[in-house]
Amino acid sequence: MQTRIAIRLAAACLLCLSCVLASAATPVEAAQKLWFAGQRQEAVAALESALERSPEQLQLRFQLGVYTMELGDLAKAEAIFTAMTRDFPDLADPFNNLAVVFAARGELKAAREALEQALNLQPDQPQALENLGDVQLRLAEQAYAHAARVQPVPSAQLASKRSATLTLVQQLGLASAPKP
């Protein structure tokens, strides 16, 4: 009788343990929880620690790149996303996020090239399409500004285009980086 009880108790304990393990957060989920709780450096440290154990884990690397970019460490984010484009050349998202890093630094031509690569891989990727539109709008504003500087006689049409484009860039908040 006691053996049956012991076996049932052991089975119940194993069931409880498996439920606990099944509900345990993945390293990415744990980092997200820290991030959204305002513990951003701890979230980055948690991802870096998990990556030491699983260096090829795609989600960990991607999330670390996003978080470092959000923290303003653009050099580190660029290194992460560049490595991902080499290691996973068929994925569009690392190219999109690499473009966001470039755009944040004002490297709009490099951003456009990275977005075009993302869209070659995944033509209907909505975030890359939106980011490409944002980058092209910023490039248009730069081109109009350059044309206004080098034009010997002021043009009302050019001034109108430049003003409208600049207003749109400012209203959309595109003076900063596009979305990751």
C-alpha cells in the first residue's frame, strides 16, 4: 500500500515538475520581461549570457541586436546584424535592422542598399517596405536641398517640393531612424 502511495506521489511530483518546466520562460522571454520592466541593462546581460551557452541561437542574437540598437549602441548593433547577414544570408530581418542602424547614423544610401537586399529576399516584408519609403523620403529631401544650393537661379517649384518634403519628414518624425 505504501509503495503504491509512493509511486503515485512520485508521479504527481513528476507531473508538477514537467508543468513548471513547460511554463518556464525562454531566455528571450525572460529578457523581454526584464526589458519591459525597465531593467534594460539586465535584459541585455541576460541575452549575452544565454548566447554564451548557445552562440548560434538566431532569436537571441536578433533580440540582442534590437536591444543594443534601442540603447543607442549602434556600433554593437551593426556588428550583430552584419554577422547575422553573413550567417543567415537568406533572412530579410537582419538586413532591415542593419538598415535602421545605418539610417540612425544618417548613412541613407547604405540604409537603402540594405533595405533593397531585405526586399530582394522577402518582397512583401511590410517593415522593410515602410522603412524604404522613409529612407527614400529623407533622400529626396537631401536631393532637393542640394539642388537648391547649387541652382544659380531660385526655382519656386523646387522650393515648393523641398518645403513639402521637409514638412513631411518633420511631421512623420523621420529626422531620426526608421522602425526596426
